[in-house]
Amino acid sequence: MITTALTFDELSTLMKQAAGVTVDARELEKAPDAPFTTLGLDSLGLLGIVGELENRYGVALPTDAERCKTPGEFVDLVNHTLRTGV
Amino acid sequence: MSTERPRRAVVTGIGVIAPNGLRADAYWKSVREGLGVLDRITREGCEDLPLKVAGEVRGFDPSDLIEEPFLVQTDRFSHYAMAAAQLALDDAGLVHDGPEEPFSIGVVTAAGSGGGEFGQRELQKLWGQGSKFVGPYQSIAWFYAASTGQISIRSGLKGPCGVVASDEAGGLDAIAHAARGVRRGTGAVLVGAAEAPLAPYSMVCQLGYPELSTVEDPDRAYRPFTSAACGFVPAEGGAMLVVEEESRARDRGAAVRAVVAGHGATFTGASRWEESREGLARAIRVALDEAGCAPEEVDVVFADALGVPEADRAEALAIADALGAHATRVAVTAPKAGIGRAYCGAPVLDTAAAVFAMEHGVVPPTPNVFDICHDLDLVMSRARPAELRTALVLSRGLMGSNAALVVRRGDESAR
């Protein structure tokens, strides 16, 4: 069973890698409800992060993942899927 | 209100990313000196291909000018275009922290091949690892329109935008398209082209062109109008111009650097160089006519200069057909012999050089060319001082498009 969980540190790294957006992980942690769009991440950027996570963990994330508006919402949804498999 | 002067399209800004200069002034200095920068291709993955010499853009760090998210999403050809666009806007003093009138400014680029390097990388992931490994930006990075879209988004320019896909000569057609837009009511258009043809897949695509020079000596690989002409070498980079409505430019105190006065375009078929004579001559006549310019008024011709004997002959004859007796007297030059042909970017670079040439009163020389076998007054070896009021820029594409653009010196008032 998968024991890993997506952290804000990893999300910050993925945002940089997949979309060229530089955001400090602490900032994401402090304001998890700040919208991705105001952080500079567009929908294609989030789609790229979803693809990267699916390849990394070998699981399919729900289509809602790419529709998440905020880092908090996204991390919760991804970790829920990793824990429960759905 | 018929006394109102017609709207004129003028050049107020120039941005260049070229093998011989990463700013417009650096490019012009090199062109004026007639420096040749053709060299062995050093790009990764290109070492074993039979094309050995090109004009490479070196020492370019796109992050100096462009934010990381825009770089991640785009191919090298858009990196060049976005950087040149920013430099052109800076030069024109048009936009810094967001334009006041975003709907009055449009973007038009010409593109010959799109983002080959980005596309190759993602297609390798597709066939190497599977569809889930293809990044989403593949959907926007590799197609012709990418640079126009990204420049528009990045600079917040919401006026009429477009992409001209009409072969190499499309660089001139794009400038004409921008000028028409300005005459019809658009305040300004950021227009030009930049290409990135030096990547493995892109290079393989070019190997099929019979006009491509595979000569390995950089000084001998591209020598248009000579008896040793053996084809052309490609280059990367290009230029962007701010083409603006004249009174708008004057009202905000911008320098009017040149007037886009006339344009003509024709099509005569892929690699049918003999037939390009008639097509190019016709394009020149149409451009002169639109500019209200007599053949004798042309002070300098920036030649297409393909470097293929048959094509060079056709161009020399086309100039003679269109300019008559003036053809043997007018100064002709081909700066691209020193930097290569950046496909759609090439005629825009030539247009930039034409503006500088008129401003500085000097015809730049044709690098690597010392003895020609056509009846033209080709400027060689060193720049020639001359009073230049009108320049004619010519371009032909490998697929058969021909275009001519007439630009006039900026301080000339309406005739």
C-alpha cells in the first residue's frame, strides 16, 4: 500500500519543474487557499503536475484533480486518493 | 473631412535576437562591419548530420528578459520571438508595466516551421514512454501560432493578432499585414518573426532541400551571386518591429524611424527559381506602386540572395525587369551572407538593417562575397556611405513565395 503523501514542499518543486512557477513551500502552507491562478499556475500547468504525479505513483487521479483551484484543495484530494485508492 | 491625411504605418521600435547580435544595435554594428559569424553547428544531437554550418544564436539567456513560466511553456523559436518582442517594445517606449490601451495594440508573427525542438522532445516521450508522459504544453508550444499567442498574453496586447504562414517571404507579408491593420485603425502592431531550425528533427527536415549548402567551411558555405554559389545555410533568431500609426507615434513623442510604404507578394512554385524572376519582378512593381515610388527613387536593395546560381540569376534579372536602367546603378546588398537565412526571420532582419542603413546613411556590405557574376552593383568588403531615403527588401521562400517591401526614411514627410 502507498504510504507516501504529497507535501507542500513537493508541490512547490513540481510547480517549478512543470510550469516554471516559483513559490516557496512555506507560502503554500501558510495560505493553502490562495488560488493557483494568482500564484501564476494556469490550467495546463496543473494538468502537467497531475500527469507527473500519476506517472510517479502509478495511480490515476480523479478528473477533479486538474480542476482544483487551490494548493490546499489539490493536496487534500491527491492524498485522499493515495490513501484510499479512489 | 477629405482633407485628413491618410493613416501611415511607421516603425518606432526594433528588437533583434540574431547570430551576430542579441540586441538591435549590436546586430547593426556587426552588419555594418560586414562580419561573418557562420560557424560549425554545436547543438546537441546535431553533430552527425550532413549539415555542418549555420548561423547559431550563442550566449543567449532567455531568462534575462522572459519569465520562467513563459519559457517552460514554449520552444526556442518563441524564446527568441518573445525576447525580440520585449526589446522592440522597450525600443519603442511603448509598453512597460502593461499598456494603457491593450485593445489598440496587436501582434503578428510569421513562422516557417514552429517549435521543432520542443515537439521532438515530447514525441520522443510519446513513443519512448507512453502518452501519459507527454506534457500538456506540447498542445501549444510547437505550432506556428505559439509566438504570437505568448507575446500577446505576456505583454497583455489584446488588439488584432495573427500568424502569417506563407513561407520565408512571410516575414515581409507579416509586416505588410501589420501596416494594413494600422492603416485600418489599429494603433500599433508588434510584428516580425523568429525561427529555431537548429535542432535534430528540424535539421533532418531541411536536409531534403536541394538548395541547402552542406559545405563544411564556414567562409565558403554561403556565397550568393558568386560563381562559387553552392546553396544557402540556415540561421536561427529573427527580429520584431513595432509598426505604429504615425500621428499616434508623434503624439507620444516617439521617434519615427521608417515608413512602411509598399508591399507586393506573388507565388511561383517550389524551387522553380527561373520562374521566380517574373514573380519577384511583379512583387517589386506592386510594392513600388503602392508606395508611390518610381524605380529611380530606390536607393538600396536588400536582396534575397539565395546562393543558388539559378535563383541568383533570376533575382538579378527580376531587379533589372522591375527597376529598368536603374538596376545596374542601385546599391544592392545581402547582409545575410554573413549570418545565414533565418527563414521567416531573415527578411525581417533585413528590414531592420534597412532602417538602420537609412538612419546612418550607409549601405552595409555582403560578407564572404568578393567577386560576383551578375550585373548588379553589389556592395562588398566594406560599407558604402550613401544618402538613403528608400530601401527595397526582397525575399523568396523555398516553397515558392516571393515578396517585396518598400520602406522609406522616417523623417521624410508624406509625398
